[in-house]
Amino acid sequence: MTIILQPGKVPLADLAQIYWSNGSARLDPSSDSAIEKGAARIAEIAAGNAPVYGINTGFGKLASIKIDAADVATLQRNLILSHCCGVGAPLPENVVRLVMALKLISLGRGASGVRIELVRLIEAMLEKGVIPVIPEKGSVGASGDLAPLAHMAAVMMGEGEASFQGEQITARQALAAAGLAPIVLAAKEGLALINGTQTSTALALAGLFRAHRAAQSALVTGAMSTDAAMGSSAPFHPDIHALRGHKGQIDAGAALRRLLEGSEIRMSHIQGDERVQDPYCIRCQPQVDGACLDLLRSVARTLEIEANAVTDNPLVLSDNEVVSGGNFHAEPVAFAADQTALAICEIGAIAQRRVALLVDPALSYGLPAFLAKKPGLNSGLMIAEVTSAALMSENKQLSHPASVDSTPTSANQEDHVSMACHGARRLLQMTDNLFSIIGIEALAAAQGVELRGPLKTSPEIQKALATIRAAVPPLEEDRYMAPDLKAASELVASGALAAAIAPGILPVLEV
């Protein structure tokens, strides 16, 4: 499916669809006139003698050097080739597709001064599956994501490498196979392509979408753990959360309450339970997961604005003046990435404590040690819990803010940078860890609920339990566990676990 993008008004849901479905996108035709107007203004300047940064001058520290009109096209080509300095593994294809869609949105507002032909080429590459190979490292998140975006732009010129039909080949081969021709960049077009926050923003969006999927799944596994531990549902009473007033907490509490409705396990011990209070990992789920949800929703608002922004330089303004500014500085994205990292870290931290509770017979209210049916002869989920602790600790280390770091670059011309790109890129690793933590909780909670038989859990949790058991059988005795953990993690990463729950129960990523 192709998403139609209306520059300046693209909703988060459309970007999520491009990411999750590896989809394509094109601009709404209504943007053509603005693009053509901006391109005409840049062509007018390029034909004149007055120096304007990025059009007929050098770049960065070399901005004082005037470039002859005959050399403008060479200037743009040299700019792209010299900036292809990325290193590391290629970014995932769905992230690169999102980068390209974000660049379309930015160019589509008409302030970048590129020709319509350049926009059409990006659209065609998305449609036909010519996806640039972009190394993951090299951007400091200011003056644009220069190196990553240069690798994208190079493919448009027939340079570098691209992925096409599952094979990594030269850009020129990929374009030819798709029936496309390389473009010769005109004045400012190279700069318009590489100046911008699209790589940082795409990575931050990917982290956000993945973190929200994990947050929804964590409410499911948290409710299942509550039932497995015979915990109380009283802390999920709506009045408690209304008295505090945070929307995320209210929504998380409501989800947990509805997930546990109708549980025979809970009703069997609601009278005569000698415990007065549950540990915080059970009792404070709405407060912790709700605060994380609020943080993710705040990030979503920031990133939706950034996704619709024009972030290259210089810009063609509404009065036709061309002005150099600093929209390429990715500080908002860096802050958003750091906030997302905190939420990821805390969702995993409280989930890991629930796993630890369930495997500890001193806390799990009658469950066998490590959830093994024959403890001692079998170790059960002992080391699965250790793995969850290792992943939780790794995420704590990765959650250190990137936005507070800076280093001068480009001969001190670019003397303060955001570090947004790698601050956002680490979210992929952190969410991989989180998927596994929640997957391990799913295995522990499912085992615990089944050990409460013949009593049944709630109807909604039974749906989640059936989804888990379709992928991983109960642990009757010790076995090779790595495939089980991988399968459980995939249930979270794919959204299958959250999708098992009836619509309207799990909180959405509101903007």
C-alpha cells in the first residue's frame, strides 16, 4: 500500500504504517506548486552573481568561497560524494524507507528549492524497492544527518549501493533494474538532500513505535503475572488513579483492571488472603507503566512535528527570500530519543522484577521454585530470569542521555551538536532487549497461571495465554531454552501478543 503524504499534515499513524509494513509513499499532488515555486527561486539565484550559501558557495567552513555558475552542478555532486563517510552495518530497510518518506515530506513543503524531478525519483525508488544502503554510523545530529543522507542521495545519482529485490547491488544496477535513471543534481539539491534530521527522526520514530508495542505487551504480561502470583487487583481501582490525575496512569490502571476481569484465580483467594500488600512490581504497575506511557505520548507529539518539518538550509521563505538558519540541529529529536530510552528502561525494569517474583517461592505465594514442576531435578526458569536481569542491566547502561554530549566539528563552524542520530539508533537495541524481557515474563507468567489450575485466569488473559502456547509449549521438564525465549520475544516484537487482546483495552499512542 502506498501512503499519500500531505506535507506539514502527515499523522503519526501513516508513518507507523510505512515502518511496520515496509511500505512506500508519495506526495499529495497539491504540493507540486510549492515545490516548483521554490525550485524557480533557487534557479534564479544560481543564474545570478550574488553569493548565497549552499547555492553558489562552498559549505560549512568553506562558505566564504564563491563558486562559478558553470560549476554549480559539480559542486552538488562533489558535496554528496565527499559526505558519503558512513561506517557500520546498514540501517534496516524499513528505517531507510521511513527516512525517504520523511525527506519527501520536508521537500514537499517547497522551502528547499528542489526540482519536482528529484521528488519523483524518491517516490519511484520507494515504489519499486530501490532502497539505499545507509551505514548506521557517522552523524552527530547537527548540520543535518550528513553522512547517512549522503548515502541516500548518492544512490539517486547512481553512486554507492542499494538493496533491490533482496540483493545488495550497485546503485546504478539497482536503478537500471527498476527502470529508473540517475539524476544530475541542480543548484542546492545536494544540500537539500543531506541537510536535515530525517535519519535521526526515522530512527527515533522506529524506537517510539517499538517501545509502544512493548508497553502494550507489558500490560498484558503484567496482568498475567499478577494472576500467576495471586496478586490483588485492588490497586487498579479507578478512583486511586483519578485521584492522582495522570492520564497514562489512569489508562494503564484501566487496562490492567479490564485484563483481569473474570479471573477465577483472583476470586478464589479474594477472601482470606493474609497478605496486606503486594510488592511494588505488582501494585505500582499503573504508576510506572502509566508514567512511561505519558512519556512516549509526549515523544510522539514532538516527533510528529519534526516529521512534518523543513530542516535543511538555507530555506526559501514565504516572501521568496532565501535565508540561512539552523533547523538542521536535531536537539528536539535528541531529547525525544533520550526520553524514549528512559521509558524503555523502566518498562523493562519493573517487568524484570515481576519475573524475579514469580521464580522466587518466598514471594510467589505457593508456586514452586523457578516454576519447575520438579524443582531440584529441574532448574525451570532460573536462568531465563538471569537473562532478563542481564538485559535489564544493559538497558540501564544504554539509557544514559546522548543529548547532553557534544563535540565541535567542521573546524569549529559546527561547534555544538545534538548527537540525536546515535541517541535514536540505540533505541533499536534497547527495544530488542525489552522484547526479550517481556517475552521471558510471558513464559514465566503463563507457567505460573497454568500451575494455578484447575482455576482459570480471566477471558482476556486466556487469549494471551493461548497465543503464547501456540508458540511455546509448557515447561514440563528442563529443555534447550534458547528457542523458547526467541519465540516469546518475537510474539512481543511482532505485536501478536498485544493483538490477542480485544480492541479498546490496551492504551494507544495518542498524539
